[in-house]
Amino acid sequence: MRGRWSPILPVGRQLKPRATPLLNRLPAEGEHRLKGAEIDRGRPLSFRLDGREIHGFAGDTLLSAAIASGLTGAGRHQGEPLALDERFSPAVLHRGGMHDRLNALPMAITPAVGGLDLVTLEQAGRPAYQQRLELLRGMLPAGRRRLGIAYDEDGALPSPWFDAVASEAIDADLAVIGGGLAGLSAALVAARRGERVVLVERRQWLGGDARFFGSTGDEAPPDEVVAGLLTALRSLPNATILTRTEAFALFEGTVRLTRVDIDAGIPVSRALKLNAPRIVLAVGSLERLPIFPGNRLPGVVGSVAAFHRADRFGVWIGRRALLSTATSVGYRAVMQARDAGVDVLRVADTRLNPQSRFIEFGKASGIPQARDLRAASAAPAGRRGGLLVRLEHDAEVGTRQHEEFTVEQFLVAGGWQPDLTLWHMAGGSSRWNAGEQRLEAEGRLHGIAMAGSVAGWRNGAACVASGQAAVARLYSRSVPEIRDPQIDAIYETPDHPCPVAAFDPSVDANAYLDGGTSLALRPAPPRRRRRGLWELKPRAPWGMADEARPLGVADVAAGVQVGEIPPDDAPIVAQERCITPGDIVDAGSKFPLHTPTSAAATEPPAYLAGRFGTRTTTWLVEAADGRAFEVGCLVHLNVDSTNPGEAIGVVFAPAPGGRTGGLAVIGKFPLADGEMLAVKDISAAIPVRLVDPLKPTEERPRLVPPPAAPARLPMAAILGLDGATAKQPIAGDGGPVPEAPAVPTEPERATETAATAPAEALSVMPAAGLAGNGAEVGGNEDAATGSAPEPVIAREASPPDAPAMLPAPEPEPAPEAPSLPEEAAATVPEAEAPVPMPVVAKAIDAAGPAVDGAPADGPPPLDAPLVRLDASDPQTVPSPEPESGNSDGKLAAE
Amino acid sequence: MAEDPYEFAIFGSTPLAGLLAGLLATEHHKRVCLVGETTSAFRLPRGIDIAAMPATRPESWALLKQTTPEVVRLLGKIRGRPGMRHIDPVFVAETAESVDALSHMRHVAMGLGYEVERLTESEGGIQFRLRDAVLLHRGRLEPAVLAWLAKEGVGLLSTHQTEATIRRDGSASIEFSGRAIEAQHAVLADDAAILAHLDVGERDRTLRVETATALLTERTLPLAATAMIYLDRRVTLVRGQGGGVSALGLGRTEDAIGRIGGCLAGRGPLRRAGQRIFRTIDTVDGAPMVGMARGMRATVLAGLGMSAAFFAPAIARLLAGAATEAERAYFSAREGGRGNARALVADFAGGATVEA
């Protein structure tokens, strides 16, 4: 029977694999319009998809041919069948090219070509035996109706072409996204100005949804308008039209496209980039899917999609149909289907008392109609296919009073949501229209203008005019006024918001928020649930927000309607979640592999500055058992002290030269070689001995240093209190370390040797406002004031008797002094010269003019003039990432 | 017609802002309004709230240890438990500087009674796991907090419907849906509020503005821990209950996304489910900043990091003049306008900037 035309066959009649290609086709004969404008019934073809033989005609897409052949299911989701649809169809690969998923083709825009052997992306990823099983399954009746794909619970339908690298870049003066009335008009007016224009249209035909909407009043028929625009556009050499080309990302003058071409007779997909400083978004609106259980079963079709399938490809599922609509224009599809021989059992209008010319036409043609009736649920009618649809009146919710119909195709019309996907991606804002229950664009973006229904225009003439206006705006010309007259509501009842069926716990079927790729479900209301005896705490509530999936703009609108998304949040949620779900790639990080702290480190890190006071020294701490201390171990006065707040130092580096212990910065004064302290290791406090102080660390102006300050001199010597050693470098600045001399004489004080008693040391006033646990042990009592900017010599009390300890070891030859930072290595300046500041402080100084926030003498006067803050920030906002483009709209606009 | 003035206007949309407003109203009997926007669970979080931080200052940890139980008790009282859970976050350091800083953190935290274990060291760096830290879920917490605020008489003003002017003396004039509202003292409690209400010249020099990217992935393999903080990559990952990962990356967007990808490497194809680019504020010296703005007396709260919400009780006491001596000392050392003196309270400011 291949190639022979035959009437529509009843659903359920079993067909052999090589059956007529017209299972779901409307007849070409008769007084009706739904004959398939794109197909050539004289050129039948067939191809294979996951092993199933699909029959079609030249002009079909893979999708239209598949549905026409009876393949109406895309697979299963959570165990329930899922419709194959223009907005939801799996990507396919040539069987010979399964190794590269970037070659995948979108079914809805790929032309059907005879002899192809195609595999769905999901199937291509399966082991060979599963692929064979699928081949067998495809021979069964149920298998012929539905692909054997199980969609993940979470995650959007994979669209691998989003990740393909653009093979070609196209430059234009103006890019027009969308080939409907508004897009054609915009392209034409710009091309006539001499601009290089590229128009991009997803479908293979132009005119958008104009044929579906028809004309209003004395408007010219849409076919005439489209033909006129197209003819004029095609006559201009500077205008390029790309059909079967989908724009999926938009960012700062660049549009990412995926296009299907025929190359050597084989469909191939190409990734393109379109660069244009001006872009018109004329992408139209999405038809909302009414929300009810079973709203995406095979056979449930949006009214626009059903119309285009029939109008362009002659495809219609079965012969019995039902329409549930919240709009008047939804009636058009079924009226034309009825003319083509489809039995329309009922039109259920959700509006209470709808008035429309379409309603009158429908009555005249004998279509049964009902008002205030909405879809309650849909379920598979049985093994032979078809749907069992329940309709209910609002007043009957919960009463089990409803009407039931068994049909093959259930058309649903839920109203319109402007397709703001690319607008949001580009950084555009939107707002929630509570009256119409939809998101609408708001504000402006530089270089981007919207036109047509996406901008809110309704009738055909207004869409055409809006295209011209968009171009005028982009070129800073005066924008013509646009008139969009609507028929009075008395005669044409406005569209209702998308219907949402009441939740019925007895119906266990998925209710999807939209018909797109996200598969987002309406969550069930939270139920009270008794906590089991074994549960210690209540389970956290689970909501739609927890699902890790990108959303469509219609999902967001539906989410607001079902109460999941606050209306005020809807614009931001749409910006954040309606994105191109591209891959996250490990771009590699360039940083050195982990290496231990440099053994040459002698300076503690900046974040330890002031931690133990302004005057600290660096010591090697050694434990008797020869252990090495981890960086971060705290140094305490004794083993009994464990509170980190009482620590007097910390190990900041391993001991140099391969020694055990660790290098510690300590803020106790004075300290002597051999003094015993404690280091808190992870498990215990360990007694340690101080060895080899390498260099002092000071952050305040110093006194004149001694002429030759050996590494192990007491502090008095280091500070040069002998008076004869001015302007000499301090030990540790790179020069050879001399042997430890006798303790120098301090003026006015008795001379003592270091071996017999610790010299009285001098300390410098601590910094004002010191915080942290600066341990100024033995410091001057005036240290608390800390107000004097100049160094003050304070007398320090004699240290207490040292606890019993091992005798101090003989001084060992000091290791080669490590190099110091530049500022410390310089000759110690005079006391009044500025001291080197910690690195962090330098960063603060460099950050801006040295003006403190608050005046030193108090807050600003209360009678200071009021300052109205300008919320705009001169700091430029960094550009969003090219692949996704989602950024804070407010910031982008600043 | 002007209403009775509020004593405090808290500007912000984070848990810190909400808790601060509520504590001022309930514990300190102040008349407070909160100017912010709701953060529905659908929105990508622009930060995480966890009672742990890569800080090396013992006083910071001591304060956190003191205030965290207060916050937990409060959330329990206001039915906020669904927004709270106990987790074991993992901190990852991959350069010598970060490893040392984490080691410092570990010793300080352990000295104060926290359990911090060092995980297996690998070429990829060192990981430390901190036991039993509290993590807040903003989306789930917000309804409880808002209900509590409404019950306690805190004025709730949506950012979308307000226009606020903050004067040099720190007072605020707010236009909200046609109503004129005055507040005696404005507190800018989150980054968005600081950016919205302070010009560059009014921000303390300690503050720096950075680009940040919030990313949500589709369902993927579980992380090694519920929360992972990569110090050198400047990435934070939190596993969501839906199986996806919420990621925050600092720095240029392209680089941040690449670094996030690096942290999630080895999971097979990983796809985005949401993305947001925004600006965030941090301090150059790693220490929090709690104090006046430059040239004006509005209070600015910045650089408190991932533990910000848990400092709410102490900050509320500070604002109400009821802070303990230790709290006062802590915050006064971290005020703005202190210039180089802030170096004495500097903390680890993040690892080496790693460009992907």
C-alpha cells in the first residue's frame, strides 16, 4: 500500500510496517484548507527512526512524517507516555554519525529525506543489545506509536547543538529574529534603507502564525500580506533569509544559531554566529498549555501546533477531536478540521459567556459548544490508543460531575505568553501582568528592539507597523504611531488566562506546567504527613524550586499561576532560569600544584599582622621529641593554656634547614634563647624551647639600632641602646651574622651579661586601638593609652624567675640569614622617618585617596545639606558571559 | 502623610538583614523596617549561609561560636527549622598560602571546640572537614522569617516599591507606595543594598566590588560533601536537594564558570539549569567591616562572608547599644575608616586568584 492514498484509517487498526503513509493525514481532496501546503504527495519517501519505518512526503519534516506515520509518543516520563511535539522532540543522529553528538539534528526543522537511517540521541548512547531490543519493540503496536526513550526525572531535553562551536560567522547591519509579519516588515524596511539584513526563521515557511490568526475586519488576508512582504524582500540583494534556522542565544550583538542544511542530499546541522549591532526580536508568542493531569499525553496538542501540522503537512491525529479553549481564535483550527472531515465532538470554552465571530461560525457549522467548561484530566483510552478526556465545570470541581469524551486528538488553547527567552538572555527586564497572567517585556536594551506579538501587538496590521517602528527606534528615527484596534469585548470576549485544573488527589497523572523541554511538573499541594516513629525530625518540604532544571518562560508564568513563584520574583526567575542549558566545561585551572610552605619563609603572612601585638619576634620552636609542628599550631605560655585567645604566638612556617619544630612568631617580651613555652599541637600541648630568633618584627618607629646587631642579641642591643651603633643594619638583612657579643651597656643602667640575667629591655608603645590577642607581656602600663604617635621609651618590669628548665644550649652558628623584604632590608631610618607598613595596609593606601570615612573629630554635622544618592554606579558592569548572557538587568542598564 | 519614624531601616534581602531586623524589634524593642526583596526558592542564591568560615582570627571564631546557638534557637522558635540543616562542609586549599591559612583556621577552630579533620592529602591540595556546621536554605527560611517579622510589627517594604534616600547623618527617607517613611538610622546589610545606596566615593576604601556568578546545574553526581569551599578557585558548591549543585564563583564570569567546571570535573556532561551574574562586595584585607560609610553615618555591614547571618545577634546588640565588651571591641576594631589600623585585624582574604 506504499504510495497509495487512502482515507484516514480509524485509530487502532493494526498496520503492517510497510503501511500507507497516511495514517494521520487529512485527505487532499475536498473543500478544506488543511491539505498540507509544504508537502508533495506525489513524492512519497520513507526513512527509519530507531528502527521504525516512517513514511512521508517530500516537504515533510522528520517530525511531521513521524506523527503522520502514527508515531505520536516521544517516550515516557516518570512512567507516563509523553507526546512527540514541535516543542518536544528528541534530537536525532545519522546512524553512521553516532559518535559525535554535536551532529545531532532537531526533528521539528529537519527535512525528511528518503533512505535516512536515524537514531535518537538517547538511543545512540545505549549499548548495542538495548538498541536491538528497541528495534524489536518498534515492531509492536505500542512501540510503533511511541519511541522507547525514558526521560530523566530532572533535566531538560538534551539539545547538543547548543554546545557546538560556530562553523561560520555572519555579519550584518541588522539581524531580525523571526519571520512572521513583524519580522518580515522590519527586514524589508531596513533592507530598503540599504542595510545588510539577515532574517532568521526557525520554521521552513515564513509568515509566522498569521494564517492561524487570520485577518480582522477589513485587513488583507495574511497570505497576501506575507506574499507581498516576501516578494519585496527577496528582490533586495542586501537581504538574506535563513529558514530552518533557530536562534537559541543572544548576547551583545551576537546571535547563536543552529541551522539545518542539505549537504549532498543529507540533512546536516550547522552552528552559526550572527553578528549585528542592531537586532529586532520578532519571535512571537508561545501558546500556553492548560494545566491538568495528562496534559502531555500523546494526542494532546496545542491549537496552533495542530493547525500548522494540518495546514502545512496535512497531519491530523485520528478522526475524533475535542477542543478546550480559553481563546476565541482556538475555534479556527477545529472549524477548518471539521471541513476536512474530522469529527469535532465538542468545543469546551473555559469562559463563562464568550462572544466571538468564531463561536458563531462554529455554531453555524454544527459544532457542539459548551461554556465554562475546562479540562479536568486526560488519560490513555486503552491499548488501541486515543484519549479519555474529562471536562468539568468550575462549580462541579470535586463533585465527580463531569463529561467524558474519547478522542484521538485533544486540542488545547491556553492563551499566549510572549517568548521572552532571548530578551531575558540579553539582559532585558520584564514584569508580571496580573490581569493577563503573563510576563511582558519591560524597559529597553541598547541595540535590541522588539516587534510583533512578543512586544504585545495583536492584529496583523499592528504587527507589520511594529516591525517598522522597531527599525526606526534602532536607527534613532522618529517612531511611527502604531494602532492596534481590538474588537469591542461585547463582540469578542477577551482571552482568559491559561486554565488551571483544580488539584484532584484521585487522579494520579502528571500535570505539566508547559509543553516545552523542561518537563517541569505542577507540584502536588503539601500534604500533612504523619511522622514515622523512626523519624527524628520532619522531612524538609520538597517543591518545584528544588528541581534542578532550566525552565521555559511559560513554565515561569505557570509557576506564578499555581502559586509556586511569587509574581514579583517572576521576572528575575525568568532571567535566571530560562537559559540555554549548555554544558559546563572544565576549562582547566592554571595554578601551581600544592607545594609546602617555602622553607625559606621567614615572614609571617599578612593576616597575622598585629595578631600578637605590634612587637613580635620570630623564633624556632623545638620540642624534645623532635617533632615537626604543623603551620597554625598555637604557642602558649605554658601547657595549661589552651584558649586560642590566650595564645602568644603561632607557628607560621616549617623550621628552616630541615630542622624539627617550626618557625613561630611570638608576641611575648622579653624572650630568651632557650626559654620554654608550649605549642598546642592537634592532640596535646607540647613543651618547646626557643631557639634561634631570626629577626625582630616591628611595626612602629624604632630607635637607632646598634652598629653590629648579631642575631642573638638581647633586644636592648638590637635597639642600639649603646649609643654607638647608629645607622647600622640590623642583623638578618643579608649580611653575615656576627657572633653574639657581650650585652652592650644601656645608658644609665648597670651592665649585665646575657648569661647571668636577662637585660632589662625596652619596649615601644603599642599601636592605638590594638585588637586581637596582642600579648604585650610586661609592657608599660602606659601602653593602654597608645595615643602618642612617637615612640616612647618605657621601662619594662624585670621578668619573673624563669621556671626550671634545661640549661640553655651553646649558641650554634647561625644559619645564613635569609633575604628580607625590600623595606626591612634597607638601613633603619631615623625615628621620625616613615616605617614600612604591612602589605595589607599598603593595599588600603593604594585603594583610594587618603581620606578617612569619618572626620577625626567626630561625625559630620547634622545640618549638613541632604544628599540624594544617585544609585547609579559609575563602575562599569562587566559583560555577561557570552554563552549565556544572563546578567543583572538593572546593572546592565546602568 | 508621614508615618511615625522608624528607629532603624535595615536595607537588605539576606538572612542577615531579616534576622537583624527581627532581633532589633524583639530583643531590643526597636521600631524597625526592612527594605528588601523576597528571595523565592526559585531564585539562585547569591551567597551561602553557613556557620563556618576560612578565618584565622580566634576572636572571629569565638564570636561565631557564641552567636550560632542564639541563631539556631531563634530559628527553632520562629518555625524556621525547615530552612536549617547540619552539615559537614569541606574547605579545599590548593596553594601553599591557602593550605597554611586553612591550617591556621583549623587550629584556632579546634582550640575553641570545633571538630576539624584533615582529609586525605592529594596532589589536588588539602581538604579540611568541619563537623556539624549549620547551613541555611534561604528559600525555605524566608517564609518563616517574614512571618515572624510581620508578627513582630517590623515594617516590610519591598524594594520594588520603594525609593530611599540616605542622608549623611545616617537617617533615611523612604517613599513606599505613596507613603513617606522616615528612619533614624539606616543599616546597609547586604552587598546589593551597599551598591544601590552608596556611591563609589561613599564606600570605605577597604571594600572592593567584584563580579560573581551564581550557577545551578542539572542533576549530577553527589559532591564529596554538602558544601565545598575552594579557597584558591574562589568557588563555593552546595548540593541541592533536587540533585543539582548551586555554585558561586567570584571573578570574571568566563573564568568563574571555567573554575566551577573545574571543581565539578569528572561528572560527565554537566549542564546549566540557571545562571545569574551579579556584583558582590568583599574587603581587601579579609576582615569584616561593620561601621559607618565614608562621609555618612549609615552603618555598613560587609565582608562578613558566609557566616554573616550568624553574627546577627551580636550586630543587633551593637546597633542597640547593648553589646558586650568583647563584641564592642571586636566590631570597633573592624570599623571602616580605620585605614592602616585595619591591618591589625586582617584575615585571610582568599587564595591566589586562579584564572581558568
